[in-house]
Amino acid sequence: MRRIALGGLSGLTACLLFSSAVLAGSHNPADFPLRVHIYTHNGVSHYWDQSLERVDGEGRANLFENGEPRGFDYRYSCENRLMNSAGFETYPARWKKPGKELEILLGAMGGVCELKVDVKQDVVYHKHNGNLSEEPAAKYKAWMTKVQYDPEHGKNQPLEAETEPGQAPAASAAPAPK
């Protein structure tokens, strides 16, 4: 009789574990159509029994949705440490609660990170001379078009030497023709 009770408990446990995995959502990159560029973050690590349990904090980022850039401030809670985007890299993202909460896919680090967002109207963030500043979204979008930067469609690097919105293209290293 005892063996049957344990067997039933194991079946119940398996069902609960399976339903938790389904409810946790997909980690398939195809399910994350948006892109997020993290500029800044700070965080606090929380440990349980000498193991990292979660990290939470706040920061600033840009969202790329339907070809449009938008800046936002956020608070986050992650399973793993969050890192700023390197260069022009972005994280795959999706809306969990449209306009209020995003999920980003952490990729090689694994897992997802929830961002509670405050989306800016007609403003994006960018770095200029190492300092984070704001600029009109329309100006940033014009730069994106000019250099063919479109992270939603795999164009993750600007095509020209101009690497910042508003920056003049770098001078060519080739000598001038005589």
C-alpha cells in the first residue's frame, strides 16, 4: 500500500514539474521578436546557501519594435547577472505586459530577465564620447536608416564608419589621390 502512495505522489510531482515548465514560457529566440539594447544597469545579487538566487536593480535601455527605437528606464529581476550590451548588440525581447513589462532572453548566460519599463515618448538613449545622453527618436531613426542598422532583422552593425548618431564618419586611412 505504501508503494502505491509513493507512486501516486511521484506522478503528481511529475505533473506539477511539467506544468511549471510549460507555464515558465518558451526560451526559443523566435518567440522574442523585439530587441533591447542595455546601456546602463546596477544591481544587487541575492544568495541562498552560497548560490546566486537572483539579481535585481535598475537601468536605461532602448527598445526596437516595428522598426522604431524608443528609450526606456527599467527595474529588473533576473535569474542570472545582467550585462550591458557590447557595441551594438541587443537582447531578444518580448512584451509580457504591453507597455509595462518586457522579458529579455539572456542567451548564453541562460534564462530570462523581467524588466518593468517606463517607456520614453519620442526619446532614445545613446552614448556620445562615453557619456549616456538622450536624443530625439526621429534623429536616431534617421541615423539607423542611413547606416542600415536594424537589430530586429539581424542587421546588428552599422555599415558605415559612423558609429554614433550625429558623429561625422571617420576619415579614410588611404592617402588622397594625386
